[in-house]
Amino acid sequence: MAFGPFPQLSVSSPVLPGASISNITQVEGTGNSSYNALWTTVSRRFSSGLQFNASYTWSKSIDYNSLSAPTLITVQNSYDLRNDRGLSDFDARHRLVVSGIYELPFKGNRIKEGWQLAAIVQLQSGNPVNIITTNTAVNGVANTLRPDVVGPVNMVGSVERWFDTTAFIPVARFGNLGRNVIIGPGFSNVDFSVLKNIKLDEKMRLQFRAEVFDLLNHANFGQPGRVVGSATFGQIINTRFPTGDSGSSRQLQFALKFLF
């Protein structure tokens, strides 16, 4: 927590009178969090060579601060920690994962036999975004104060304007906007693979795999700009993950395995 900034000590101070000072930082282990969820799963294996698994999670996570780095100060008012109670940064209200494997019913020889198809589908709602200002005059720390909300918080949902930015104005005090009230874009991804198992003898076999990650080449957007008054406020200028990571772009991978 930070107190200040105080520009200087009093000239009548018995210790370093008139000395210039900045923030006084206090480090403590204060916090509160709660997580509640409903988790369901369904699995089924059919005699035709088809098997699938589906799981759904409906959850809500609330805390004062979600950061794992304790040296980073994000509390708006050090004297009112509960004022920062809100959705966790990683909160995702809904998450659905469906996976399946299908052993193709081709028989007859090594070329026809041993083919499998597999897929994994992931759908997840978005994570919260904390709207902030650059004001440092109140608590001495940039990017911690929240603005005032002066109108309905409308979600637009486009890359150029994820939400109505006119509802927020910076103020020279602690803003009345709650923490993490905006929800960012969701996540969806489909991975698909084709497998071919070739039996060499009773103990050895070859396996060829062709895998496609992000099969539909669907763009999963990152969080919108959250600093009031900045050029990118409310805009999305990046994907959820860097190119090459999960759900960032279509990728193909081939592999050959020798199992014994």
C-alpha cells in the first residue's frame, strides 16, 4: 500500500526538516477471496468405437487482489481494501470442454485398419477488465485509481469499441466505479487430429499423427484497453495469446512414434 505522496517533511520536523520525500510503502498480507463453482462431467464409450467426454464449469471467483506478485500495488485506497472487492482477474463464469475419439470401422489390411479421429472443443466466457486512470495525485501510484461511472455501462462487442467508453470519466479522487466490472472477450478453440496405428508385431507398432491446432483459425481477442483517456481505451489491439500459443492461429503438426 502507498500513502502520499507527501512533497516534503515539515520544516519544524526534528528529523531531516524540509527533506523531500515520496511514497511510504507498507507491505502486509491482508486479503480475502472466495470461489464457488458447479462442475459437471459426462463420459460415454460406445461399442462402435466412439467415445467422448464433456465437462462444464459454472463458477464465480471474488477477491481483493488477484496478483501473484506482492510488490505490485493495485489497491485504489489503502485505507479501504474492501472497496477493491470484485471479480477475480481470472474469473470465467462458464467453461465447456468436449473431447472425443472415433476409431474408424475400416478392416481388411494394414492400410485400412488403425485409423482414429480425435477432437477437442473449448468454449469459455471472458475475464474481467479493471478500468483505471493515470492519476497519481491521490495515492501516488499510477494506474490504480478507477474513474467515475456516469452512465449505463453498455457492451458494444467490436474490436474498435468493446464497450461504451463515454460512461467513464477520470476524477481527482477515488472513483465510484467498482473493480473488474467489464468482461472481456471469450475464448473458443477447436483442435483436431488424425491418427494411424500400424501394428508391427505383438509388442511393437508405429503411430502416425497429423494434428491441427485452432482448426477454424478463429481469432481469440485479448483484453480491451483499460486506461481512461488513452488512445486505445476500449479498443482491442492484440490476440488473447501470442502467435504460436493456444488458440492464436491455425497450426499443423506431424509426428511419427515408435511404440514398443
